[in-house]
Amino acid sequence: MIYKVKDWTKLGLILSLMFSVFSLVAMAQDNPNKPADPAAGTTDISTKPQLVEQVIVLTFPKHPSIGIDYLLGTLPGTKETEAAKAEARKNRIEGFDAALKVNKKLNAAQKAFVRANYDKLITITDKITTDAKTKNFPTWDWIREGLGKSYSAAFTLTELNELSDIFYAWEGQQVLQYLQQIQRTEIITGNGGKLKYTEAEKAEHDKFVATPIGKRFMKAYLDDAIAYEQSKANAVRSKIPNADGSAIYEPANLNELFNKFVKENYKK
């Protein structure tokens, strides 16, 4: 297989992004393009699992489901989103107040100390829920697994070689850049951001999705991989009632947190 790359500087940028997301060591150690020993009587050691992995390496970093939390942190927000945040904080404090009201272990001064540190306690509860979600819902891993399954099922060895050529080239990365932006339209614009893509990226995308392999790639890349991720998430929720860590907001658990916070930080 010969990679058709017109601009090696652009290629360097592409690979730099990919290296920042996950390691290419496995691929480098088992390069499907490396010629076999002539004495072995073959000239190609490519296998389907190797090529599936290579296409994953080239497409996974720009999957629309990857890096949503980071994306949200870069967006300016709108009046509506700021109002929603303020409402969420108000509800959180009301929940804290209700729990503190029934707390039997803390005296008045200690309760006043807890109220004065609601912002710190909000940060603590946020971390508890974030850590629970990170542990129980490894979305990145599931999307990657889903891509492996969908690519393997949807494409032949020859087609995987073709996809590898396409996405190794700058034009293929333009397809993914446009697709990522379009799939995130509601998130980006709903949080005060603007879509960032070029007409060239749109043109490459439109050209690719008009091809038979392009149509099938979109299903494998989006529908099938996301369905796999959602099935894994649903399985976790069915087995772990508190998978998202939200039980921390129950009064008994909040008071356990308040009591621990006072014990560690309160001084008369």
C-alpha cells in the first residue's frame, strides 16, 4: 500500500495530534506495511486486525464523542447557559440546607461553618460525581472498542487499506474535521460557540460521503460505534444504581460529608 500524501508538513501535524491522544507503539511494532522476509515467500504481512487498528488510530481522535467535557470548557456560554448554571447552584445549596437542617451531630457554630464553605463543598461533590463517571463510564474506551468492532464487521481487508490511505492523507483528515464540527453543532452553538470548518473541509466531506465506502464508513464511525458505547453505558447503569455518583446528594450522605469536613477543618 502506498500512502498518497501531498504535504508532509500537514501530515506531521496530523500525526502529532494522534500521538497526543494515545500511543502508536503497538502499530509501530507490527506495521502492516512492512514487507515480510522474502525467504518466507510473501510480500505483505497485513492482517485485518492490524489494519482495523490503523484506521482507528487515524479516525478515533476526531470522533465527535471524544473530548466533550474539554470542548464545553472552551465555550463562552450564553445567557441561557449561565442562567442554567445559576439555577443548578441554587438547587444545590437548597439541598445542602435541607440536609444540614436534619444533621444531629453538628452544633450551631459548626453548621454555620459548613454554610460558609458551601463553595468548597460543591467542588468536593462535583469531584465525587466526576470521579464516579470517569470510573464507571469510560466513554473513550467504549468508542474505541466500538470502532474496532464496527470496522472489522463492515469492511474487507481491501477496503480497510483504502480507508487507511484516505485518512492518512490531509484530505481525509479534513473530512473528519468537518464531520466532528457538524455532529457537535447543537453543543457548540448552544453554548455560545461558532462552528469552525472551511469550505475545503466541507467539500472533501461531501465528496467522500457520496461514495459507497463513504456511506458505509459514516454508519460504522457514528451509528454503530455510538450504539455500542450506549449499550455499554446502559449495562453499567443496570448493574450499578449509583454509577454517576449522584447518591452523594442524598441527605444522609451529604451529612456524612459535612461531618467529615468539619472534623478535618473546623477550629474553635
